Amino acid sequence: MRLLPILASLVVATHPAIAQIAEAPPLETSKAKDDGGGVSSPREIALDNLLSERESDKALETAIADARKNGISEQAILEARFIYHVDRREDDAIAAMLPDFMKQRELFKIEDSEIFSVKEDWLAVLEYVQAIDSLKKGNKNAFKSHITEAFWLSPRQASAFAPHIERMRLEDAMRSVKIDFTTRLAPLAAGDPVPLEQLMKDRKALLFHFWSPLNRESESSMPDFVIAAKALGEKGIAVVSLLPDDSPKNLTAARAMIQPLGANPPGAWLVDSRESPLARDLRVQGLPVFALISNEGKVLFNGDPTDDAFWDALTKIDPQIARPEIHEKSE
């Protein structure tokens, strides 16, 4: 079994040694070296390329074809597909792999694995895939059963399981939340409090953008947000950037941060209420966060702005809404 640069925390957790090399430079594809300093065999190069491919589905299929030609096992190929989709956060694709995982369950041989050191880690991943499939189908009981079994089989992978548990709990909590559009919030710049219903007039939905100038991710994602806010405003979505912290330091930094956006930055820029904060109602724990609200005040999405589910929710409001071209995030 070989330890290769794998980005997926789920797989890194199965081998502590992987964590030490996960930040290694990309593998060379033409002159890969083995641990002894010699030139690797075609099989070794094919395996390296297979397990490190993250560029595109087409590139992965090319790597898989080369792997098969060089005698790489179907077990290792299945593992490569899995870490590819985990690294790319493609839950739909992970759920779609369930039939292949169920088929491989009876065929699994530890000697054919290129990732797992013990069978329990493999079985934990099988449970994880079943949990993701249940999550996509909205089967809470099945999700809980599979994710609990995954944790029992491989406790070291808990950090990979936790985000999905948190997501399901958040979705459950949001079902009982209803935003009061009579709520009045103070503008970030100056002026009288603005009622949300005023911003919602003739709009299809409302998007809250929770952010902070003291948050690195909020700062780095601001150019992308501005592009998205402009595009959504043109499609009839009210956009409200909401500052959760009204401390003098935060207010000063926030005003300075949006100054380059000009006199009329896209959307409304407001400060959350201290007495009845929307951030508390929407369980905002990290920043930045998007919360998409329907005309009836129901929560349609609440989570990371980069989550594909956000754009899926928007297309249900208006099929003409498309994700705009955005800048690449700096590391």
C-alpha cells in the first residue's frame, strides 16, 4: 500500500502518515521517483496519476483508463473515484457511487487497497457513502444510522463525518424559522433603520450575506460576492449584507472595507439587531454565510456561499438564474 498526496480529510484520517505529505508538491507524471530514488515503473506512475487527479471528470477517466491498462485493481480505482469526489465536495456524485460500493463490499481485499490499512476503515467509508445517499434522499433515520456506524468503525474519521451531521441539524432547525419582514435594521453608513419589507418590495426572494471585515474569508470572497450580488439584483433577488457585530472597531473597519465599492455598492448594507439578532435566529456560527429567504419568510438555504445547493435553491425560484463567472480565490 502506498501513501500519496490526498487532500480528502476523510482518507487522510485513515493514515496519519498521509497528513505529513498532503502538502507535498504535485507528482511528476513523466519521471516519478520511487522511495529508493529510482525511476518508477509505468504501473507506479499510473497509480500516482490516478490517486492525485483532481482537474476534471475527463482527466479522471483518462487516468482510470491508464490505470486499468497497467493492471491497477478495480478496488483502487473505486477508491480513487471516491477521494476525487470527496476532495471536490461533490456529494451527489458520492451518493451515485453507492451501487458500486455495495457491489465491492463482498469483493473487498485489503491487499488490493491503495488507501486503507484495515478493513474497518473501508467499511466506515461504505457507511459514509450510504449516509450521504440517505442525506440526499432526506431520510434522517437512515442517515443517523449509517453515520453512527461509520464513526463506530473508524473514530479517527470523525472530523469528516461532522459537517454532514451539522448540516442535517441546521436544516431541521431552519424548518421552524420564519423571518419577520417588519424587522428594521440600521444602515452601515448612516441613516434611519430600514424595514426588510421595503427591500423586499417586488422582489422574488431575499438573500442575507453575513460577513465581517475582521474575517479573512469574508475579505477574500468579497470580489466574488459583489459579482454575484449584482447578478442576483438584476434577477429580482433582494441582497442584504448584514454585519453581525456592531462594535465601533468592526463598524469602522466595515465602512473602510466597502469604500472601494463606491457610493452605491450592490444591495443593502445593514447592521444586525443587538436585541433580536437575525444571526442568532439563523444559527450563524461562521462567516461568511448566505441565507436565502422566500417571500413568505421561510429559509430556502442557509450555509456556505460556495455550496452548490445555494444555486440549486435559486434556480427553483427562477430557472433563469445562473451562477456568474467569478474570480479564483487566492490561497
